[in-house]
Amino acid sequence: MLPVPPAVWPRLQPLLLQAAGLKLEHRGAAYDGLREGDGAPELGFRLEEAEGGEYELRADGLAGVTAFPAYAAALQGNALHRLDPQQAMRLDELQRLLADAPEGKLSIPEGQLEALAAGVLPELAKLGSVKLDARLEERMIRHPLKARLYLDRVRDKLLAALEFQYGEIVFNPLEDLRQRGAGAILIRDPEREAEIFRVLEEHKPASTDAGYFLSGEEEEYQFLYRTVPKLEKLLQIYATNAVRIRMPSSTAPPQVRVEVDERTDWLEFRFSMDGVPAEEVRHLVEAVQERKPYYRLPSGAFVSLEGGRFAEMIRIIQDTGMASRIGPDGSFKLPLLQGLPLLHHASGEDAGMRFGPALLKLAEDLRHPERLEFQLPESLDNVLRDYQKTGFRWFKTLAHYGLGGILADDMGLGKTLQAISFLVSVLPEIRESGRPALVVCPSSLLYNWSSELERFAPGMRAVIADGSRKERSAKLSRLDGVDVVIASYPLVRLDSADYDALAFHTLILDEAQMIKNDVTSTARAVKRLNARHRFALSGTPLENRLTELWSICEAVLPGLFGSRREFQELRSEEVARMIRPFLLRRLKRDVLSELPDKIETMLKTDLLPEQKRLYASYLVKLRAEALKHMAEGIFELKKIRILAGLTRLRQICNHPAVFVEDYAGGSAKFDQLMDLIRDCRLSGRRPLVFSQYTGMLEMIRRRLTEQGVSAFLLEGSTPARERVEICRRFNAGERDVCLLSLKAGGTGLNLTGADTVILYDLWWNPASEQQAMDRAHRIGQDKTVQVFRLVARGTIEERMHDMQQRKRRLAEEVIQGTAEADMPLLNQDDIRELLALPGATS
């Protein structure tokens, strides 16, 4: 015999019912096959009067049935009946009970008839037909249950008396029932009675034969608020006035009216709730903050503080600190900055917040800055794209209301230009107040900011606060007539004493993720800066942890999130809701229709001190050599040596370690490249990095590897077949960066998997640069391509760029014998210009 586990039975049962040739033996009989029974087995139960004043219960058909409770089934003959688990269990218990009874019948004493009628007969009716003899049927009283609960308060106790009624029979179910009517048998409703007792005893009230009582205030509230509503579905409740006044009523949700005081830029909150006197509001709010389930008014009435209608109020209390601020009249004030995150309630009628018209206008202005009519600077009206004009109006809106913000546009969307447009618009205020604007940026962007200001705001007087300690101090002490101060994060930290003594009109923090670590001395120095308007620019204001965003906000929106500990207790969705009015972020895909196919940007950086010394040394030698050859009339004969010297100067701009042995210093452009690649990766962009020097590319790859960044390298020695495979893998999404030399990446390659091109060093021939850009900017590219040119300020690279911009001619003649494959023909005037020699024409 093979046992069948219950878990297998549901899959086996239909197979057995369909099996051909199945033989079944059941209770001594043999059957051909197994069939499915219709409903429950055919059973009948009879209750009859017997001798001696007792009664007998008989079960017809039970002997031919086998119950399988574990399988929720029963077998009668060869019919397999599917039962619910309770039916199968009752059938099995009944079989066990009758198995020990003589002649398969049970004797029932007269005294147990009522219990049998109330509890057993209804269960038997679920298994089969039930018949009573005529005399017994006449004694049965069948009426629906009417249940009542009476509530009263006596001596600070809540009393509950329960009453059941069947027809004219009324009784306290906690007392012994004295049957009315000789020989009558009351058929009760055991399931409903049990449910009433279950609900009544959920909160464990004390009980006596007369009823229940509760003596504690909280126990009374729980009974009235939770138990009574459940009981109302089961019975009729009658309560005295002493109880009714304490029963929690369905009062209207709490309301918070918010107005803005335009004189002080503070928000005024006024709390109210129907049925709650104004003088009780403060205590009720404290109860809500403490998460109490109810508040009891002096009248004794319970005000329930549970349910969804109070969920919003609890959040408002947490966001505003209402409990500690609220006055006796139910009102309190909050700085505008801390109250603005609540403005999202303005669109919902169920949130319990009601806003005054001035505040609603402010909310609308912040949501739709593009609708505002701030006057654009005339010089930039035709320069700014539509989304940049929206960014300008966003700056102006926040400044109008005395607020700061974070411009978090994607890389390449012109955050710098939008900030400059704001500075131009407030230039009259800057000059009238005598307080310049302060731009703080990474060291590598100091001269880029200066260049952008010269380009887009030529009328603004800017000073770069760099140089020696003495020079920086002198610059900061003479700011009369200065419109913009440009400083780096490290120098703001070093000169914090000087900056602490100054007051600025506007503070712009570029690449604000530089202060993401709030415990650094740099972050602390930046947060102490005194400025009327404060803005941060960052395409990645949050890189790893939420606290990075808190640190930036403390610099431009101090107090928005409270302390660091309070901020860490917020959920991410709460942070998102609170920062929303103050953060503007557009991705390239959001404004794609406004962008050109290709955006070109030149990033300038100043050489590091050790680079400058080395560069100056080589430049002096090269100048002297060039002047000598020109004076002797042998320039054409010595041109190759001059050009080799130019190459050394360019390599020093890249990184002196490319050719100077034991060089232990750094490179500003190299550091700038690493920052740029990092920003690209954080923004989900994939760059191509071009350089003419394979040694430079190897150095870049080594540094990227140290940082855990994998990069492909394509150079002149890379076999053609391997180049195609590398392009395929990069376009498929493998690795984050591709490094290319001029010879390898100049023509023929399709690298549309990249959306950013970084020209690490400039080339003599602009056409070669164009070919490099075309590796990514070609048919099949569905993104805007961002092109960055890295240039060392005040060096030959800057002069090369100026020369390219003026001449823009193709280099068809190549100087023989040089390592520069893209070197155009240079005459003596070109060399004089590049080396700033006497007699240069420009």
C-alpha cells in the first residue's frame, strides 16, 4: 500500500477520477472505477423520544461513509465527495462519536435537549437532513435573536449590560437562563451570540453576573471608539446622556489657515477644529504630537485623534514644530523658508490646509516661473534659450521672495550662463548697495568664470581673488567698484577671516557638491558667508547620501531641514517634497527641442605653481632661441627645433610628467579632466577623450584605473580589426570612457555610444578637431553632443585657440620631419604671436 500525502491529493484526485480500469474496495464492497459525488454524502439524522424520558439521535447512511479530514473529502460507496475542511472534520468527529455508541445511536437526556438544539442540530443540518418527531417539534421555539446593550456611567465607571431576546423570552446571557413555558426548547443563535461576546471582550472589560464595567479613562475611550462601532452592526445600543457626551463624534477634520505677512516674510498659521474651543487648541495639538489616540475636553467629551484625517496634521506638526510654537489662541508664526514646503497642500481640499491669496500667488510663481514677467537683460535676450529664460525667472522669483535655491540642470545646459543673467539683472542693486556678488567655484573653473563674464557680461567688473596670501588679502580689502568676486573653495577656507568680515549681494556656489561633506572646514567657511541672495549650481547635488543635499541646503537655504539629526529622521519622499520649491532641474531630454545638435564649451584653468615655473623656464629658452634665429636670418633652417620647443610647452600644459623625469608635481588640466570625467559619469554621460600624445593617454588611463574606472584605449598602434571591435563594444554600453589618439581616432570610426567629447589638448588644424567631434556627432546619434576644450590660461594653448579663431584655415601643407601630424605651415609672424615675441602683429 502506498500512502498519499495530503499535499499531493489535489493533483492526484482528478487523475483517479479519470483513470480507466481502476478497481476500488470500500467497506467490503468492490467497485469498477471512482466517480465524483454531487455535494455532501447522503445522510439523515433523526431525533426521537425513547423510553425513560430520554431521546435518541440516529444517523442514517453514516455507516457507509468514510471521512478523510486531512484531504477535505469523504467516500460513500464509490462516490468521492469534496467537502470544505470544517464539514470533513465534523463528519469525522461524528463517526468517532457514534462508533462507540450502542447500535449506532446516542442517548440524550431531557436536560441536554436545549443545548443539543442550540449547538448540535444546526451543525448536523450542514451535513444532511434533520428530522424531529412530532411531539419534539411542537416544543421547539424558533425566533431571531434581538440583542441590546445598555451603557451608563456611575461613579467614574462605564457600565455595560447585555440583553438577548428570542420572541418573548428576554434574558441576561451572563446569568443562568430560566426557561419560560413548560417543556419549551429555545433554539438560540450560537454563532451570532459568540460574535457579540468576542467583540465585547476584545478590550477585556471586567465582568460580573450583571454585566461589564470599565474604570480607566483610556479603556473607556477604546471601548467607545473601537468596540461600540463594531457592536452597532450586531445589536442595538442604548446609552445615557452621561455616556453620549463622551462618545467620540465624527467632527469635521482640523483646519489650518495660512497667511503670509508681506512685511516680515513670515507665515502665520491659525488652527481650528469644530467643537474644540480656541483655548483648548494648544493642548489638543500637544496630544496629537504625542501620538495620543484621543483628547478629552473639559466637558468630558472625547475628541478622537485617530484616523486618516489626522495623519496630515501630524505631518504638519512635525514639519513646522507647531506644538512648541502655538499660542493660546491657536495661532503661530513660521519663517517663510520653513513653511514653503507645505505649499503642495494648496491643491488638495482634503489636506486641511487653507492658504491666503498672497501665499497662493507665491506658490503659483514658484511652480511656474516661466509665466512671470521679469525683465530679461537686453544684452542676453537673444542669447538665452527658452528653458534658460525660465531658469532666469526662477532665480528672480526666489530672490524676490528673499529665498535661495539650487539650480541642478544637467551638464551642458548652461547653469553658468543662467547665473550670469541673474547677476546682470541685479547689477544696479549691486552697485547701489556697494556689496559685490561672490562666485565660489573649484580652482579649475576660476578663469572659466572670468572668461564667461567677459563674454556675456562685459560691463561687469570682476576680480579673481587668487595669488599669494598677501595679494589675496589686498584684493579683498579693495572691493570698491568691484561687481563680482571670483574665488575658489580652498581659498575661501584659507581666507575665511577676510570673508567673514565682508557682506555680499549674491552668493553663487558653482559645483556646490564640493561642500557635500558638512564637517569639513571648507563647508563651514562657505556657510558663514554673508550674502543677501544665495544660490547653488550643481548637476549632481546628491551623489551618495541624502546628507550631502542637506549640507548644500544649509549653505543656500539655512534652516530648511533643521539640524542634521532632524534631517536624518526624514524619509526620502519627505526630503523631496520639502526641497521641491527650491530646486530646479532640467535634463537634456526635457529640453532637447531647444538644444543644438552640438554644444561646444571651452574650459580654462590656470597652471599650478610648479607647472608655471617649469613652463616659464622653457618659454624663456625658446623665446631667446627663436629671436636669435630670426635675427640671424636662419629661422627656416631652425624651424623644426622651434616647433619641438612648442611641443614641450604644450606637454607641460598637459602634464610635465609626460617627458620630465622625476616630476613630482601635479597638473591643473589633468585634475580638471578627472573632475569632468567624474561629473560625466555621475550624469550618465559617456565621454571620448582625445589627446595627441599617447604618453598622456596612458597616464590618464592609469589614473582612471586607480579610481576604479574602466576605459578603452585606441592609439595608432591598435590593429584595425581591434579598433572596430572596441567601437562595437563601447557603442553597446561596455565601459564608461574611451581614450583616443589623433592618429587612431581621427577618421573612419563610429562612436555614437558617446555623447561627450573632451579635447584634452588643442590641435593646430581645426579640421582635425572637427573630425574628432564627428566620432560621436554623426548619423545615428540621438543625443546632443557636448564638446569640451581644455585650455591652460595664459599659455601657448590660449594663443593657439585665438589664432585658430582668426584664421580658421585648413592646414594642407605639413612641416616635414615633425611629430605633429596636424601641424599647419607657420611663418615667423605666427611664431612671434605664439611666443609673444616683440614685433607680433596681434
